[in-house]
Amino acid sequence: MFLCDLCIPSKVVTIRTNDPPWFHNELRKSLRQRRRAYNLAKLSHSNILWTQYKQLRNKTTSLIRTTKQHYFQTLASQIHNTTTTTTTTDFLKTMKIFVNPVTTSKDLPALVHNGTIYETNQDKANIPNSYCQSQTLLQAPLNPTFSPLSPNTHILEDFDITIQDVTDSI
């Protein structure tokens, strides 16, 4: 052992940046218990285990709702409370949580093409599709110089190939 290991206390901390700010260890524990109860009930097909799972599911759902509600009520009370001294940056951070919540939308914004506004996902997808399709269409020439089938063309209508013909050619 090094001398530094004896003198300086250290602790391993897990920082979960993707969790919402109202998410805490009690919720995490409840979710783990619910998941384990579900897996047991699914494997055993026991009515007792399914009942236990449903109770844990309901408990976890209500815990999530109350925790989230408590978090937002605390934030709202920080904004409304004028007796505490909050800095401008703290106030703006709190307001940003209310005004601009973190939501990821999978929809594309509305597109304007040839003066028409397209809002549905299907219409937005059809814009580049119709463009690509128009690029593959061949335009007929104005003055064709040749005809694909002239009257003197010989067409093979019927012919027979036998196995012996193929063997002889190889």
C-alpha cells in the first residue's frame, strides 16, 4: 500500500447524466424490484406472483408520479418564494426547466416545396421520393433518328437447344 492510499479517503461515485433530475435511488430500487417480480411471474405462471408483480407495478407508478410532482412543486415554490435570495442565474435555470422541457421529437419540421407547406411525415417523405423518381424518367426525343424495330429485323421466334448442343459448344 502506498502512503497516499492511507491518508486520502476516496469514494467511487456513479454520475447518471441521462436520468431526469427527479429520479433517485429509491425509484431505481423500486424499478429493480418490479422488473424482478415480472420476470419471476412470467417464468412461473403463478397467480400469486402475478399479484405481487401488479402490486409492485402500482407502487412504482405512484412513486414515480409523486416524486415527479414533488420535484416540480419544489421548483415552482422556488420561483414564487420572494423571501429567499435567489440569483438571476438560478432563477433563469429554474424558468428554463418550465419553459423549455427536454423533449425529443422524432418528427421533422414542416417543409416548404414549390410554395406548398408539407406537414405530415408521409408528405415530407414523398418530396425527395418524387424528385428522385423524376430524375429517372427518360424524356422521349423530339426527332427520333432510328426506330427500335425496323421491318427488316429478324426475330427468333422458336428454337431448340439440346443438352448435346451445349456439351458440344463447351
